[in-house]
Amino acid sequence: MTAAVATRAVAPARSPGFGAVLRAEWIKFWSVRSTTWSVAMLFVLGAGLTVLVCASSAEWLASSEADESPASFVTWGLMIAQVTAVVLGTLVATAEYGTGMIRATLAAVPRRGAVLAAKAVVLTGTLLVAGTVTAFVGYLGGNAFLSAEGIGLSLDDEGVLRALFGSGLYLAGLGLLSMAAGLLIRHTAAALSTVLGLVFVVGNMAFVLPGAWGEWIAKVLPGNAGSVVATPVHFNPSLLEPWAGFALFAAEVAVLLAVAAMAFRRRDA
């Protein structure tokens, strides 16, 4: 009896299943105020700016002076709201390193692959839903002003539904890209600067590079390749086709995530 009790006492605890890990990451994700504020700002910027831009531009777009399609504006706010996706993705990876909680997480769940997968699922699901809802609300509000000028867009117009659902897809991919960068850099400010600089600064500056090679570089940068799927008509017609660009963007995210996963498995917490 004593031997049996001793054997049970030293038996190793079973590692929690993926469902338990997923619930734990969900609780951690939503228990910090930065998540609520980031999702709220995603909605305010994404939907609010789309409505504001459509309202202020509708009369001009309906005039003979307009040189842009109204379809370029119905997801306009998501161009700014993508900043919040970068913030959320970065914090998912770096916040626990900043507080030291990552040690407790890995002590409770030694399978680092499960931890990383759970973080990715929670982040992807949140941004996919929030981005898609934001895009639809922005479209409905902004399109009301366009329709008042006789230039409204229907959901079955070419590219509209693709752009609305594509907005959620792009924001989810951008969040995963930021999470991968956060895992590699493990410092919030540095990771944020890197991803925001790549998407907003390098992505725009690449268009001034001379020759065909400069045009090619601009096309394949993550922000330029992925964002095309999120608008019915892009402001820059020289970019890749929507689904081709998003496929390239997804491949780039997958590669960076694979590198980040290897680093996460090998480095000390």
C-alpha cells in the first residue's frame, strides 16, 4: 500500500490537452485591457473612417472631375485599422515575455507547439471576425452616402463581397505576421516598429525604386501583396491580382511563422 501511494505521488502530471490550452490562451487574451481597446479601435477606425471618407467624397466621386472609382473607398478605413491588427498580433507574442508570465505558461504546458498553435487560433479567430464585421458595417454606412449620389455599390458588384470578407482575411494574416515577428524579436516596441515600418514605410517607398525589379519588389512585399484582397478596386492598379497577392502574402506569413516556431521551441523563456 505504501509503495503504491509513493508511486502515485511521484507520477508525472499529464500535459493538458489542446482544448484546455486553447481556453487558457483565450482567457489570457481577453483578460487584458489592450485587447478590448485594440478591437474597439479596429472597429472605430475601420468602419468610422470608411463612413467619413465616403460621406466627404461622395459628391466629388459623382462628379465628372473624379478620377477614382467609388469602389476604392468602401473599405478605406481598413487601411488605417490594420495598425490595430499589428498591435494585437505583436502583444500576443511579446506581452508574456515582458511580464515574465511566459515561464509559467511553458511550465504548465511544456508542449510549446500547442501553446503557439493556441495563440494563433485565438488571434486569427478574433481578427477574422472583427475585421469582417467592421468591413460590412463600414460598407453599409459609407455606401449609404454613395447611394444618395447615385453611385452606390451592390454586394453582388464585382469585387465587393470579396473585399469585405478579404478584409477579415488580410487582418488575420497581418496579425499572424506580427505575432511571428514578436516571437522572433521578443520586444514589443521593436517588433511593432519592424512590422509597421515594413508595411507602411518600406511598402510605400518601394514604389520609387527604378526599373522592373523595383516594381517586382513593391508587388511582393507583404503589405502590398496582401492588402489587394481587401478592396474592390485598389488605388494602385500595378499590384498583383487580389487572390494571387493574398496567396503570396499567406505564403510569406507561413514561412515567417515556421521560423518563429523553430526559434520558440529552441530558445529559453
